[in-house]
Amino acid sequence: MLYKIAFMFSELAYTIFEKSIEKYHIVDDVYQPFENPYPKDKIEHLLYRKNWIDTVQWHYEDIIRDPKIDPVAALDLKRKIDASNQDRTDMVEYIDSYFLDKYSNVEVKSTATINSESPAWAIDRLSILALKIYHMQEEVNREDASDVHKAKCDEKLKVLLEQRKDLSTAIDQLLEAIASGDKYMKVYKQMKMYNDDELNPVLRNQK
């Protein structure tokens, strides 16, 4: 059962990411209200929330690159991006906590090795990849775009889809290895310094 659940996780996650992205684009507004359709005690809840944060931030990044943006509005948006980055990191840590608990009773083999990144940070990359695929597909389908533009975007889309396959396989293999005791998890909290009143010298000097 552990093998089956681990092997299917990337498909579950990607399906939820697609639902989040589609839901966002119905209104397509960074200030729209958020509603999570999944129960709070389910991993689906964390995955949906994670991708929604990524999707909103994707569009924050589009808006702030407007060369005509009002400087005051740009500063406010930069604050929102900073807060979004912190939320994103928090969600990754929540997802890793889920895996730590899920596999807490696995007997780790003496030959077990550690992975270069935790499962949740790999899933974070899959969430961003889902956004890249969605928006690249939009470019391929753009009616006002030139054939040359569409062809270039179609080639990029093919690469992104290949990346999705490879990353999904890597995630599933990692979870399978953790479930079997061949790999073990070791999670470090992200020690971001720029938001901390004591660690950021600019903020510290304002106190």
C-alpha cells in the first residue's frame, strides 16, 4: 500500500495544481477571494493552497514588470511578493511535515541515503512547472500571435511536458525509496533573514 500511494503521489498533486490554476483563471484577478475545496486535515488541502499561492505570485510578477506601474503601487506589490514568498516557504514546510509524519514508522535501512532536496521542495517545483505549462499552452493557442511565435512556444511546451514527466518520476521514486527505508528525510527550516527584525540590519536599525 505504501508503494502504491507513493508511486501515485505526483499524479495526485499535479491534478490538484491544475484545478487550482483553472479556478484562478476563471476570474483571473490577484485580489479575488480564496476558497479551498478540500478538508483541512487532508494533504490535498495543502497542495491546493500551495499552488494557489504560486499562481497569485506568478501574476504579481507579471504586474510588477509593467514599465508604467506607479512607484507606490510597485512598492506595495513588492511587499505582497515578499509575503507570498514567506507563505510559499511555510506551505512547503507543512507538506514536508506531512511526509515526516506519514513515514515516521518506516524502518530506515543502514544503507539509506539522504536526498539533495526534500519531497516538498520537489513538489514545489512541480507546482511551478504546472504554471509554466498552463501559460505556455496559452501562448500556443493565442489567436493574435504570429505563427512563428506559436511554433517557438510549442517547442518550449514540449520541453516543459518532458520536464513534467521526469520530475514526476523523480518525486514518485523518492517517495517510494523513503517508504521502503532506502532513503530518509531530514528537513531544515528555511532561515530567511530579510523578514526578521533582528537579522535584517535595516529593520533592526528602525527599532
